[in-house]
Amino acid sequence: MIHLAKEDVKHILGKFIVTAMGVGMLLGIVLIMMGVYRGMIVDAEVLLKDLNADLWIVQQGTLGPFAEASRVHEDLQYTIQSLQGIDKTCAITFQNIQLPKKNGKVRVFAVGYDVYGDINPVNPARLVQGRTLTTDHYEIVVTDKTGFSLHDKIKLGRNTYTVVGITHGSVSSGGDLLVYISLKDAQELQFSYSNKRIQTDRARGIINKDTHMVNAIIAKVKSGYSVAKIAGNIRKWYHKNVYTRKQQRTVLTRYVVEKASKQIGMFTAILIIVATIIISLIIYTMTLEKMKEISIMKLIGLPNIMIVRMIVEETLLLGILAFIFGNIFSHIIYSKFPKRVVLEIPDAWMLFGVVIAASILASFVGVKKVINADPASAIGG
Amino acid sequence: MNDNTAIRVENLSKSFGDGDSFIEVIKDASFTINRGELVALIAPSGGGKTTLLMMIGCVEEPVSGQIWIGNEKVFDNKWLTKETRKIRREKIGFIFQAHYLIPFLNIINNLLLLPQANKTDKKTAKAKARELLKYFDIADKEKAMPSQLSGGQNQRVAIARALINDPRIILADEPTAALDMQRSVDVVKILKKIALEQEVAIVMVTHDERMLPYCDRIMKIEDKAIIFK
């Protein structure tokens, strides 16, 4: 049995492999794009999972600190703590800051929490060196990707902080590197102004700046109590917005990551269309190069099905090879990306399905050319 | 018509275009070619040689007339079968100016392509292909690619391909055009030999008058009509 596609590919093996590698790189980028999206979802949930809070109490009329500015009084945590069914509470702040380094600055997302409180946001599983915060002032826990080492000194605002712990894989919902500082330090950084600013504010009549504000109160509910019921009570009597863990996750995925994911989805769709067009053009060119042979095959009596099969099989082989190269390429480069890229097997299978469909679609141009080829053109030079 | 008839053509006409661009190439052509005959087809350039060859080869549809391949009537003012390609595959062999072998298939696979399309038993087809390669003195080249063979060797493979399905007719379109004098004579001698030994009718288009003495008959297209010399 002569396998025309196999024999043709063998004949142009080098060219075929290089072409497949080129298309493969394009498909690799598609996989990376999908991985960036998955990475965003994973990143979005890192802090949420580490805090493991049942309830998020935030400023009324807001979606909470991950989506928009939210301020509540720090002492609200004591009110919440006193509610029936509440096990633990913690006042918490979130802010982006720039950590000064020798060769520039590192943008980080700082979590401020009550060092002596009941909930410690530093996930012990992520702590790879040192310890968590133990004092109210001038200690900082950083994630390893910031490039700081244990006992490094970092100047923030008016004070110098000592790195007491290093975590691994801690990122904010936006993919920024996470650092942890005490609530008091965080409030000072967020709400305290320079002497000059205070003087100016006083001259303008702005006084009594309240620095005892936080961005959210998180709470854990005792077992046996209804999280939804407690959330309802807080909403009703304390005029605050309350989100359960599931709702907070929805806020993150729907309001924070949604647009970015749509953006990535658009890029992915465009890249798949581009890959389909490129495969079509390659197959069209490969078919054009064989038109004389195709005319001869038709003239000597070969049925269309034999020739069409060759074109379709070559297109599918190109698609499959490109998919394999794409996977290899994406696995080589994904770790070099600054933000998390998560390559998942179901995504790869989905792309495989798309590549097969795109290859079949792309082969139509070659098949059409074969069907329309005039056998008479083989005669007469 | 007897069993020895390979091609019979009655009142065959072919024209192209209409109105001002109307051109009649062949008009009421009638002839018979028997098995074992090597017939040269000559005409000036644009005289209709290739058109006639394509009509006999069931590639180009005539305007009117009748064509028989062996005892089977294949055209009677229209094709009598939708599968003209099947007729070509089973009853007609083609040889071209250049060898036009499939460049990505080795020599034996070039020969086995048609038997595969005809669903001929693989063993039988291979034995026949090897027998033909031996006949043309290129048995040792069966695994070679066309690019590894000389022009003359490739042309012999092309003739072997034309014979692989035991055709009734071989249509050769200037098979010696790309060869030097000695190789041209060799090829025409081979064609003459196979016409006799395989009992095949061969119609050979040629411009080279030096090849005519080797042919049994000379068919000339003159003023749209067929004249035998």
C-alpha cells in the first residue's frame, strides 16, 4: 500500500518539519496565552485561599478592596467579633507600595494585619525561610521573587524594616508580589502624611485625620453556624457590604480578572485564526508546488479520493506536528514569563481539537485546488 | 469491428469557442487503429495533435462523433460513462514529453500507483512491476528515486508505468522531445517492440521526422481532417 502523504512528507521532511516548527511556535504562544489566563485565576485566589476567611466585611456600596477602594473603621472587628457565631476576626489593609532596591524599585502588594490577632495571613506552607511577624513595628515578610534576603534592611517611608521571613509563590490578585507588614505599619504607610503635608492640611482646615482605618475586616465563622445568615445580619444592622468566600471569589473572577481574561481570549482567538490561515496558505502553496504531479495523477486515472486523502493527511500531520512543537515550545519558555503561567492538560487537549478542526478547514483550499485541477494540463509540456 | 481493434473513431469533431472566437480543430475524423500498431501522429503546431490525443484518451470531450476503446463504445455525442477516469486507469497508458514520474515516490511505487487505484492484488502488481523493470533493464533501480536516474532511464520507467495495467492503448505525447537522437531512436524502438509483444496500439505524437520510419503508419491532421500516409 503506497501512502502518498507519508512518501511526500518523507521527500520534503526538512522543509515540512521547519514549517511545522514555525506553526508550532504560534500554537505555543496560544498555549502560553491560555496559561497566562489560568495563571491570573490562580494568582487571584492565592491571597483568598491563604486568608481562608468565611466573611469579608467591607465599606457599604463597594465590592471590597480587590475591586475598588474600601474603608472601614479598625474597631469594627471587635463589633463583628462579638456577634454570635463568629470565631475569629482580623482587620486587614491592602496597598501597593514600591520597595527600594539597589537597581530600582520592586512593585509589591502589601498586606497589613494585626500581628497579635487571631488570623495570620501568612500561609505557613509558603514560608520557606525565617518566621512570620512577631512585633508591631518594622518587620516585613517578603516573597522570594522580590529578590530580598533574610535580614535585609528596607527603607519604607520614614522607617527601616527588617526582612524576617521569605515566602514562595505569594502573589496578589493582580499578580503583584506579596509582602506582609503589621497593621500599624501599614496604616502609617497608608494614612500618615509627611510633616509638610500635615502643616498644609492644617492651613486648609483639614484636621483630625483618622489613621485607624482598614480596608476590610475578615472573619471566620464557628462550625454549626450559617455563614449566609450572619452575613445577612451584618448587612442589615451594621450597614456594611459582606461577601462570603464564594462571593469574594466571584468578585475577583468576574470584576477583577474578567476583562483581562476577555482580552486574552480575544488574543487567543485571533492567534488561532492566524494559525488556521497560515496552515491554509502553507497547504495551498504545497498543493500548488505539486499541481503538475496532481494533473498527471488525474490524467493517468487516479481517483480524486487518493489525491484528496494525501492533501488532508498532510494537513493533519502538519497540524499535529505543530501542536507537538507548540507544546514543547510553551513548556520551554513558560517559566521565563514574569507572571504566573499555568499550562493545563485540558487546555492543551482543547487546543488539539481546535488545531484538528482548523487543519481540516485549512485542507479545503488544497482539496478545492485538486478537484479543479485539469488533467489535460499534464499534456503538452 | 474485430477483436484486434484498439481504437475506433467515427465522425469525430472538436471545436473551441463561439462567435468570432470559434475555432474548429478536428472535423468528421474517422479512423481505426489496431492492436500491435505504432502510429505516428503529426501535424503543424496548433494543428490539433494534442486535442485528438486527449479526446482518444477520454480527457477532452469531443463536440460530436463516436469513440470505441476496444469493443467498448465510450463516446456517442456524449460520454457514455461518468467515470472516464476509470477508462483511462484500466485501458489507456500515457507517456509524456518528460517522464513526469511522481518525484516523491521511488521507481517501484511509481509503477504500483495505478494497480493500487485499480485494487489489483498487491503481490500480482509487484511481480508485474518487477517484470517490466527487468524488461526495460532497470530492475536494479526499483528503490531509487526518479531524481537519481538519468533522463533515458526515467523515460523507460514512464513507459513501464504506462504498461503496468495491461492497457489496450498507449498515448504518447512527444515522448522523444527531451531526448537526444540515439536515445530517441532507442525509445521509439522500445515502443515498436512493446506494441508488437504486448499487443498494444500506440499513438505517438512527434515532430521528429527521423522517427517516422520506425512507425507502422503515419496519421496526419491536415485541414482538420485525418489523413493516413
